[in-house]
Amino acid sequence: MSEEQLSFQAEVSRLLDIVAHSLYSNKEIFLRELISNASDACDKLRYLALTNGDLMKDDPDFRIDLEVNPDAKTLTISDNGIGMNREELIDNLGTIARSGTSAFMSQMENSKDGNNLIGQFGVGFYSAYMVSDKVSVISRKAGEEQGWKWDSDGKGAFTIGETDKQTRGTSITLHLKEDQGEFGEELRLRNIIKTYSDHIPIPIRFKAVKKDEDKEAGEEWATLNSASAIWTRSKSEVTDEQYKEFYHHVAHAYDDPWLQEHFRVEGVHEYSGLLFIPGSKPFDLFHPERKHGVKLYVRRVFITDDCQELIPPYLRFLKGVIDTEDLPLNISREMLQDNPLLRKIRSGITKRVLGLLEKKAEKEAEEYIKFWEQFGPVLKEGLYEDLAQKDDLLKLCRFRSIKSDGWISLADYIAGMKEGQEHIYYISGEDEKALRRSPQIEGFKAKDIDVLVLFDPVDEFWMTTITDFEGKSFKSVTRGGADLGKISGAKSDEDKAESKDENKDELGALLGFMKLTLEGEVKDVRSSERLTDSAVCLVADDGDMDIHLERILRSHKQVDQISKRVLEINPKHALVKQLSSLIKKDGGASELEDVAWLLLDQARILEGQAPADAATFAQRMSRVMGKGLI
């Protein structure tokens, strides 16, 4: 039978080089990864056999076997699961067929925690090269007659060819490195299985090939694990370490779970679950193809890990299992898409998780902040995806604000509102530091009024859906009038006197001149209450789209035209006062035309925009500077 030699995908070669040179301090994790993959292969076949019983009728009992050959210095991990054909061997072992590969490689090369990354990115098979210098895979897919063999030393290429494997499933043989002989010892392997894989609901059996061949035939396989589904046990029977290792298995991760929930629901519908919130976010959390990590079982039989109806998208960070008693075992994926029972389970899980988070936020505020910093932006997606839960979600939200260095809740914000304040004020953008320096919040700072600082992209979208919290409406400081005059804590006596003595005629003349000069470029020119230090700023008029939201939509080609904005000028700024006095002089207006345009461009720059015409902007700047007006 001929063999064909093929090259690894470039990223796989880089990965194998990193693995071979051992970033890892805990090399025993390779066995956990390979056994986890074997368990998944059995689960997949069990599901397919529900509609095609012939796939496993000749061998109905699943198992995972370990064999050691001291003479050959090999360790073999075998399963009788779904198996792989030629194309699947190439796709699964020769390429990293996942989005974000470049990001993964970058993190692998720079991370000190390679153990966590190799599981997190779903490439656990390659961990075999931490302890072996050659790996051989023999596999035959269930329902097919031909078996295939894959071989590689992990140095850039692999061979693949036909083999006469008689049974379904996959066998992975590791040719152990000289200094990794410990992984060929029975006691060492027993300890690893007990530590990492005791929860696997499939028997993991061990058999050593003895040098005395006469004794081999009479030996029996020894089962090394409990082989029972951990979520079916009572809480008192499961240790913290067992929970942790099951999380590692189901999440393909090495961090510790931040929170776990082991529960059973009884009544009209019965289901049990074991759910985890990870301690750190996965690299692809915001990728469009990202799915949750909760597996659906029916009476301990794996059905699917791709049931998007089970968990709402904004809880996609959840890991674990849900096992129901009420669905039929032969339920199709199409039936799952519109199943009323699943909708009820989904609702129950959502309320349970939000309730757990609320308790954590109330009783362990600092711990809750750790969760929020990892998954807060995802949870906020529920504010516009799931309006039925908006009140509970708003209570869980935490925000930065101009008066706080840490995180505050909306309840905290309302408790600190000033007398006469009717709105929850916020400013949104992409850069938190830039937002804190924005001219639009100057007046709020002067009156000691807090402003929420929103810098997650999702914020703009839920703000268009939710209008208030506990009777207080949300209002952007970059939209409409600031209404600061209604709020106490107002101005000093000097400010009030200055306001009364202000030359309203001169200011009115300047506003009128700038409206005429900038006609067609701005919607209006107004005197500002919100500015204290800056001369000008741009705001959206009441009823218009917020400036930052429009910028996001334009970047995604969802909005074509740029809305005209309102230019606000600060009547107390020294420059504006000087311009107001110049406007009444003969010929003063003609000299101020360039200044009016420069002020508009200045406001645009403060909003992170470029001047409408850079060349004209530079010419105007040169003319004004030459006249010595400023």
C-alpha cells in the first residue's frame, strides 16, 4: 500500500516547533488532551448511531484503552469512537482549521502559560509532541471499510496511507522521547488518569505489554476511572478538584473556573446541569462564528455541542453540560431549532445565571469586578438582544465615570445625582482617556456632575434600545442642550455676576455671523453651557443620531451621509470674547471668516475627525497667524 507525504500548514509547523522546544512545565497534560479527544469521538458516534444503529451494532460498548510497550518505548491511546477517514486526518491533524490562527500563534510565542493556550485554541492533539518524537495515528471511520495511517515526527511533514485496520475508531501511538520514560510507567499513568480524567463517562482501561509474552494472553484490562457522568452525582460526592478537572475537560482550558453551578430542576420538566463561568476569556470571544461551550445531553447520551437555542448569545462564555430527561433520544438538529422545551430550559438557565451573578455582585463585589472585566462587554449585548431581562442586566452592569477611578453601578450613579438632575449622563467613544478629556464634559466637571464613560462598541447599540433605569433617562452629553442651568451646585457668585453682565448683543452678532459663514456645514451655532475651558465643540441636535454611533455605522457601510452637527461656542472663553468685540468693528466680520472655519475644524479635530480639507485648513491657519489675530 502506497504512502503519500504532505506538508503541514505553516501555522502547524510553527506550533510544533514551539511544543517540541517545550514551553510547558506540566507535560502530563498531553494525556488529558488525547483522552478528551477520544471521549468526544465516542460521544459523536453515539449521537450518529441514534439514527443509524448499524454504525456501532458490532461493538456497542464504548471504551478508551491505554497500552504501554516497554521494549518499543511506546504509549498507545485507542478508542472505538467515530474514527477518521483520509480527508479528516489531513484536515484535523495537518491544519489548524479555525479562525484567529495568527492571533493564536502570536500568543503562543509570547505566553508563559502555554498549557492554557494549547487547550484554549482547540489544538490539544499537538501536545503529544511534548513527550514524543514521533506520533502514529491509525483510524477507520465508522461505516467505512478502509482504514488510514498517519505518521509524523513533527518536523514539517507527515505521511498518510492505507492500512488494514479491522475495527472502527482511532489509535494514537506515541514514540516516547528518551527523557520521557515516566509516561510508559503504569503507576504514573494511573495517577494522571485519576487526576485529570476520572470524570470521563467512558471506561478508561489500562494494559501493559509485558516482556514475558507468555503471561500476556491471560491478563485483563483494568479500568482506571469512575466512568460515571459527574453531573449525575450529588454535590456531596464531587470534590472541588473533580469539578475543576471536569471544567478543564469540557472547556478545553487550564485556567480555574470563576464560578460553577451544579443543579437539578424537577417538576413538569426535568433537567440537570453543571455550568461554569471561566476565569479568563477565550481569544475568539468576539468572533462572529463564536459559539457557547455548553453540551446538550438527553438521558446521559450526548446529542450536540452546537445547540444555539440552548444558551443566549450574550452568555456564550458559559461552559458545561445540560442533561434533560424529556427530549426524545432521536431528536434531530432541525427539531432542536424550534423546540418549546428548549426555550423553557434556555429561560431557566438564563435566570439562574443572572441570579448567581447578582448574588456575587452583592456579596463579593471585588470578585464580581474580575468577572465584569473579562465578560462585561458580552453581557451587555443582552441589553438589546433580550429585552425581557433588561432590568436584571442593567443591575449587573458596571461602568467607568469621570468621578470614579473604579467601576460603579447605575444604582451608585443615581445615589450620587445632584438636586435637579433628571438624567443619567454619559459620553461614548473608542478611547477612554480621550473621552475623559472631551470638551463636552467640561461643564459637568465644573458642577461636580458625574458622567458615565462608555467605550465598548456594544454601548452605542443598547443605548438606542433602553431609554431609562429606575425612572431616570439616559442622555448623551454630546447630544442636544446640556440643561446644566437646572441642576444645583451651580456657579459661583462671580460666575453669576459675569453671566448677567455678559454682552448678549455682541455674542448674538457673533453667533449670527458664524451661522451665515458656516451655512451648509453645520446645523446651527449656539452658545454653550457645557464648555468651561475649550472654545468650541460639536454636538448632535436633539433627535439626531449620536456622533459616535454614526461613526460606527459609517465604518460598517450602514450609513452613507454625514449628519450636520451643532457647533457650540463658549461665551466665557477669551478667544470668543475677543471675537465678539471684533465683530462690531468696521471690517471686523471680513477678517473673522477664516477664524470661523478654523473653529469648526478645531471642533472636528476634538471629535477625532480630520479637517474637511487639510490644504485649505493649513492656508487659513497661515493667514490668521500672519494677521496676528490670535
